[in-house]
Amino acid sequence: MKLLLSNGSRDLEAQVVPDGAGYVVALEGQERRVEGTVGESMRVRVNGRPMQAWVRRQGENVVVELRGHAYTFRLRDPRAPKLTRHGALADHTRGELHAPMPGLVVEVLTAEGEEVEAGRPIVVIEAMKMQNALVAPVSGRVRSIPVAPGVAVETGQLLLAITPMEP
């Protein structure tokens, strides 16, 4: 699977290919073999060397903490049109949640008409053999849910719309 990792104005192309009990990850022209436990807290071997890192979702971003440094990335599918920062901000103010990467909807944790708080997990997507809980971008009432469990989604596809609460 090919991904674009956006870090500020810089885009890094990554390719992740399952290989036996691990993955071969190509990033910036270098291939690395990754094996181990992948999840929020990761203990892996990269090219045979042990490493420990923490990964967490923060809105549409993924934050990787490694060796005392935090790296923030936005995952994008290179086949999808580039979403501008302005457009991404507008999605938050409109209360729209879009798929950050291609995957499969595993679970919808809310219903139309239900009130949700910002930061509450509302949709679970499986991508690259990992389940990712996506959170509500704003507090408000769920307006529409155009996806259902078992549906494959592409990067940028609308997953859920929330009518924001008035301040």
C-alpha cells in the first residue's frame, strides 16, 4: 500500500508491503524490515534492531513519539486529490469526519440524531491490519452517517457529519 505522509508542507511517500510476520517499509528511498507488535505502543525490530515507539491519533493526524521526539503526520492516499489545509479546517468547522486513509469500516459507534462530544470515538476503520478509532471533530448532533460496517472507504471519503453545537 502506498501512502503520503504529510508533515507541514513536506510530503513523504511511503510504501508498506506485508512480508511474512512483518512488513517491508520503503521511505525516502530506503527499505526497512519491520517486525513486532504494532499498535498504540509499539515494540518492533527495524532491520533487526529493537525500537520502542508510541503512536496516537490526534484528529486527522498520527503522532509518533520516538526517542524523546514527537513527529506529527497526516496520512493521505496518493491516489486521492490533495486536500488543502484550508479545506481540512473547513471540514472541522462543518463537523465532517473524512477517512484519513483507505480502509474498511469495522464499526460505527453512534447513530443519527445522537449528541456526541468532540474527541469521542465514533467510527472504527481497519487499515494495514490495524484498527483505528476516529473521533468526533466537534461536539454536536450526528446529522448523517453515509457509511456502514463492512463498507470499503477511500481517503477523503465522508464518514459522518455532525451539526456543531452553538457556542
